[in-house]
Amino acid sequence: MTDAIIDAHHHIWRLAETPWLQGPPVPRIFGDYEAIRRDYTIDEYLADAKPSGVVKSVFVQVNVAPGKEVEEVAWVQSVADEHGFPHAITAFADLSAPDVGAILDRELASGNTRAIRQQLHWHEKPLYRFASKPDIMNEPGWRRGLDEVRRCGLMFELQVFAGQMSDAVKLMRDYGDVTFILLHAGMLEDCTETGWAHWRAGMTQLAKCPNLMVKLSGLGTFDRACSVERWRPVIEETVDQFGPARCMFGSNFPIEKLWTSYDRLVGTVRQCLSRYSESEQRAVLHDTAARLYRP
């Protein structure tokens, strides 16, 4: 059994600097979040994660106040310098901003910065919608920002629904020298036969793009549960299509903490990977993230 785990997708935050956690709760894609409307510190994360064998981790941006993204990265770097965790940082940048290149350069001053996330997911259901429209990735102004990501040697973490995957395939092909990471295994939200077929067809096309990797993360977002029965088909389909060397584990904590514990989440993922060899499991749980994020 693979013991050492790299958690390639988790958060820490300070309530005072995270606007979406402040004020009266509003409907969110992951449901009632009252339990996490507070500081989530690195100490609490380590208490959650370390008993399950997590040896390194990747912080992913949490949508701090506009204009504070560089400060967020600097703060996370200071936490890493003090605690040894997290080992890599995925920062935010609005790729359509005219000064995005300068912002990226400032974020790179924090030595753990490895990737950029700008959430592009759009859905017909307003509750599931984050981006203002479904095809931002096609806009010339946004792509000029992606040119800056490429210049900086950073990866881009791509968060899209099945309906956006055809555009994502074009993006992968147009930027074949950029490493992209598909978040939350493509965000399967419709588990009807039609929904599965749509997601699977998109994943099949994305898997043909060798510069795209996948995080097995956020799998409880829509069911708001941690379930082998629900997660195994998604995990096996993704690993079979992309191969273990292109897949990695992410806890999405503390969001998933709303409906499960860290040890149960890890145990569920291990069960879902049980038909793979020890080396294949090691790739998903440790080696792929180690290669990509260089923690």
C-alpha cells in the first residue's frame, strides 16, 4: 500500500480577507457552509491531514478580495516558511487584466508558486455558475493573459463543466506547451445516463491532449457526501482514460469537511483505487503531484 500522500488541492484562509465567507450566507454550489465560515488555519489542516499520511501539499487560491491576490500568495508563502506546509501554491490571476504579467511576476516572487487558477466554470443552472459566460477561454484578451502564464513557466488549473470541454480541447491544442490541470475530475454534476454520456465523451477528447492532467478532487460537491459507490465510477473512468501518471489526489479541504472527515475521504479514495497496482496507486496519491508541483 502507498503510505505517503501529496494532497494536491487544499485551502487555508483567514475569514477577514475572504469576502465570500463574510456576511449572511448565500447559496453555494456546495450547499450550507456555515461550519466553515471561520479561519481555517494550517494547524487545523495538518491536524486533519497528517494522520492520513499526507507528507506534502498544494495550496489553491480561495478568492480573496479583488486586488489582494498577490498578498494572498505572500501570506501563504510565509505560512509555508514557518510551518513547512504547504509546499506549492496555486495562485489567482485574472488573465484578462491588462497588468496580468506584472501580477504574475509579483506572485512568482513567492518561491512556492507553481500554477494559476481562474475559475472558468459556467453552467445553465445559476447555482453552479461561476464565470460570467461559458467561453471566456476563447477570448483574445484572456489568451494574452495565458501567454503570460506560459512566459512565466507556470501551469494553469482549469475548472470547467462537460458543456465547456470542447472549447477546452481547443485550448489544450492551441497551447500544447502549457501544462493544464483539470480540476475535480471534470465536475460531473449530472448522474443521469445522458449526463454521464456527455461527461464521458468530453473526458475522452480531453484525454487525447497530453498536456492535460487531472485532479481527483471535489468529488462530493454535488452529492455532498463521501461515497465509494458514487466516487468509484468517476475515479476509475478518469484513471483509465488519462492513466495514473496524469492523475493526482486532492482533498478539497475544508470544503469536503462539510460532509466527511479527512481519514474517511482518503479511505474512500483508496477503495476506489483498489483495482490498480501499487505503483499506479502511488502515482495517483503521490508521484504525479511530486513531478508536476516539485514540492
